[in-house]
Amino acid sequence: MFNRLYLHIPFCRHKCPYCAFVSSPGSKSEISSYVNLLLDELQFAAHEFTSCPIDSVYFGGGTPSLLAPSQISLVLEKIGQHFNLIQNPEITLEANPGTVNRKQLADLYSAGVNRLSFGVQSFNDRMLKVLGRIHSADQARDAFSYARSAGFSNIGIDLIHALPEQTLEMWRNDLQEALFSGPEHLSVYGLTIEEGTPFAVRFNNEKNLPDNDLASDMFEMADELLTSAGYDHYEIANYALPDLRSRHNSGYWRRDGYLGLGLGAHSFIHQGEFGVRFGNPCDPKQYAASIRSGQIPRCNTITLSREEAISEFMFLGLRMAQGVSFADFESRFGNSLQAMFLPALQKLSRAGLIIQEQEGIRLTRKGMLLSNQVFSMFLV
């Protein structure tokens, strides 16, 4: 069972050197062919799986804003034909500011998209050049303005910190510029050097990157500026105005079921006692061949064990500011969290990485900074 749909659009104008997602440049004809495959996969999936009413639809990438609004409309129409959408679903589309214009955004709004996530990353043209982005700071400002004019009342901005050559003052300016725009949602990620990317070769020496102290200062600055501006810090890297959290991403952290469609997409469905995870092929030819032969392109299926489910429940739940509920843990797994992890809880509490309350546990700000260390304590 699942109540969320993720659709992967694996095309971009230019592959950013830090990006490890399944994406590559694509022509209009390649994009058109891919949309047809996606429509077929939607139909196959509707016949194979039973879903709950769909609460959210998310177009991720890649750069979904490379699709024509008519193509997005076609996909949403197909979803409506084969799945039961709730009355007001959250329908998000990721957009690169360098790929949109006023009319296109108006057409996307008319097509049914009601939430945009702009991959701004920085309002500093020098930093955008370092990141290999195709847009300028002015284009990011214009894209946000066009989206507001089109009618969007739920817009997110993504920013990246701890960039090569980035100073604390540059990061402050990015945050203040974002706040001036007035988005409903902000995601602020520390740069991660992913293996196999050009950045992994270019910045193989950590001396080229901000040190841990500066990266920590940037995280704390974001927390202070954004929360003082009225944003709820509801997940390690995510902030939202009241009642405007990302419903789709919140579902990931709560382990809601979701079905991923498209090249390289991943899924988690509530099947069996603890759930099943599987993915789609990352190879375009293999993906297309499966669809054209009338098969769902599933691979790497994992039926989760109780131990795997517990570990997932802990590290996903702790990502959220509300943390993990003792009662919820016991109702799902039949054991007391305190009894199962007492030594870890004591150690993490002494280190100031978690707070134990009557209802459950949650990360401190220090714990958020060192979250991977915390999560490793709950591997079963």
C-alpha cells in the first residue's frame, strides 16, 4: 500500500558537477518518448498495486521543468484516471530557474501543479558558477516573481552551503535574499561530495572546502535566521511556514508508502510485515525495454526484516524535529525503545546529541550537526 507518487524526470540542460542523481541532457524527441513510457508505466502500476488515496505527487529530477506544461498535464490526467487522488493533493514540480518563463509557469499552474520547488542553490553568481548551474541570480529572482504572478502560493527554495570559496557572509546574504523573496518553504543543504561526480575529482582534498567549524557556523546561522523569521525547523535541512511543510517529503521520513515511477526511481510499499523496497533500472535502454514488453521495470527488491525496519524507523524519524515517539515505536515493533537501546540513549544524552522527553527522543541542534553519528547508534 502507498499514498504518494514520485515521478522521476531524468533530463537536464547540463549535468551539474556535484550531482549524483540519474540525469543527463535530452532532446525534445527523447523527452517525448520518455513521457510516453512513463504514461505506460503508470497504467501498468495501477493494475499491479493497490494504493490508498493519493495525498501527494512529486515530479523530481533531473529537471522536470524541461517538460512542456502539456506533458505534465497529460501525466496528471493519467494519474487521475488510474489512481484515487484526495480532494486537494499536494502536486510538486522541481524547477530550475534557468528553464522557466512567465507563460510556462502560468500553464503549469493551470495544469494542476500547486507547489514549486526552485533549485536556486545560491543567489551569488560566483557560487552558481562554481556549482555549474545554468541560471543566474537574476533569473532566480525573476522565476520566483513569475511563479507568484502565475498564482502559486506554495513555493520552496533550495540553497546549498559549505561551498568551495564560500564565506559566512556570502551564506548570510543567500539566506537574507531568500527571506526577502518570501517562500513558504526553504531547504538548506550542506554540500556533499558524491563519489563518481566531477566534484569528487576536483575537490578530493578537503582543504579546498570550508572546514567543519565553518560548515557548522553556516548550519547554525541558517537555523537562527530562518526560525527568527517565523519558519518552523521541522527536519534537519528543511524549514516551512506554519502548516506548509512538504507533505510528500514528510511522508518519506514517516515511512509512508510511496511508488516511484520512471528511470532510476525508488519505491517503498507497505507489503508484508515491515514493507518492501525496490527500484527501477538506471539504464535507459533496460527501462524502455521493460515497459515496451508490458512489464513493470522493477529491480533490487528488498523485503525488509524487522531489524532493518527498526533502523529505518529510527534514522528517518530522528531527521524530523519532533523525533521518535516511544509509544509509536512500541506499537510498531512490540518492544520498548528504551529497553532496546538503553546504552545508546544514555551515551547520546550525555554527549548532548539527543533530548529524552516523556513522549520520546529528538535531536538537539548539535545532534543535527552530527546526525550520522547518532543514526549509527541505532543500526540493528
